[in-house]
Amino acid sequence: GDDGLFRSAAPRCMAAAEDRDTFLWRPMLDAHRARYGREWVVGRQEIGSCVAWGAMHAVYVAESVSWKAGIRFEPPPVPSTEAIYGGSRVEARSRTFAGWSDGSTGFHAAKWLREWGVVYREPFPSLGFDLTKYDSNIEKNWGAYGCGGQNDGGKLDAIARQHPVRYVAKVRTWDELKAAIVSGFPCTIASNQGFSTGPRDALGFSKPQGNWAHQMAVIGYRTAASGREGVLILNSWGPNYMGVGANAGGKWPPDQPDGSFWCDRQTMERGILSADDSWAIGDIDGWKPRDLDNHGWQMNIPEIAEDRR
């Protein structure tokens, strides 16, 4: 669809959407183990770059799902937030300098991903920087001067264009959000809706509270049969911002990642989707519903017996 909405771009996903618990973080955890040989732990943004973190998480989950589905041949590397942040503030707005304030929008991050693309966490010795580890000083600098910084002459933009995220669509309704997630496509969400930073409730939900000008990523869906219908939101404030261990509150299911929380439908519709800055992130094969097995993520092969708590 040329109106840019998910329902128009992905009619097959809308038609095929079922009430089905969907845990898109599992392929991300598997991809991280396979590529890096260690467990994934959520990072913590150090400046007002949440837009880049929400977009990065959505891209990483989308590409991890593709890998588990056999669409990508290798587990993906983690994308650089520094490149998304700079690109969303400068190149995506046709600027050369965006100033030293913080912040961006989901729209501009989506535009950067679609019209330029992804730079991964890799070393770039010929350009004089290393994006292997998160660096908020680079992020801040590129937020002012754009992806690659003041003097890179568009070299990193050209690298980003080798990895475009061609499939990005606006999500305005709960039905679109649910259809995207259960089809295997994570979403970025930007709004002013805040949540309690205290412990989650016994079902893993956080209480809507206050105002955050903030972007995060939606990486799971649960049906009402679990006790309450909702979506899982991954934040970028590190693993401990709701407390540590038992003090962080409930999880559902037990492998829910640290640094995430569940949000109910009413809060999502009223407080987040109404802000009109939420985006589904697709991958190289377009908007085709993925055949997801949330337990083993095995596709078209005999199921392996496993513990299904």
C-alpha cells in the first residue's frame, strides 16, 4: 500500500494474524549466542538517543527472526546505535549540522533505515573509528554532525546503503501491532507515555505512569489466556532499571529478558499508538508472515522433544 500503513503494506499478515503467544526475543538470544558465543544483555543508553536504541533493537530482532527462519544464512551482527542516531538527526532531515541537543523521532529513524540503512557494530579502521562497543561520545558527536561524523565525507552513509531496511511501515492500531508481532516483525514505538520504574506486577506488567518522551521496541505478544493480553516492550536503560532479581518483579514467561516489561492493550492504544510514531520493521523478504514455533523455533523439520514449562 502506498499510504505507508502496515495494514496496506502487509495484508497477508493482517489476514493471517491469530491469537498466539509470540516471543520474538528468543531468536535474538539464539542469534547472539551463535554469533558472539555469549548471552545477550540489554545495553544502557547514556545520552538522549532512545530513538536509535529502539530502532536498533527492532532491526536486530527482525534480522534474528529471519536467521531462525532460514531467510538469512548467518546470525546477524548487532547494529550500531551511533549511526542510526546521527542519520536520524542529520541525513534524514537533509541537514549538515543538528546541534548538540538530544533526541530524534521514530519517523526520522525509520526514514534513515529505509533510505540509507544499517551500520553494524564492527571496526572501521580505514575511517578511523571502531563501532564494536557502544560509545556515547561518538553517538553525541554524530547526533550533531550525522552518521560518520564531521569529516567522513559520506563514506559511512555509503556503507549503510549496502544494508537498507526496505520494509518499514507505520503501525496505528492494536490490530496492526498484533499482526506485525505474531507475523515475526518487531515494532518501534515512540510516545510520551511513561511507566513505573518500580517492580513489575506478578504477570510482568508495568504500571503506566508519568511522561517519557521515549522510543522503545515491541518484541512479543501474549494472549488473554496468560492472564492479560499485552505486548512486551524492550527498553534501553540496562538490565536493572526496575530493580535486581526478585526486586524487579514478575516475568512471563521465565525467559522474558531483563530490561523489558509487558504493556496492556488499553495503555498501548491510548498512550502510545495514538502518538502516531510507531513503525513495524521488516526484512529482506518483505511482509510475509513467518512460520514461527515459539518453543523451539524449528521450521519444517520434525519437532524436537523438550521441556515446555
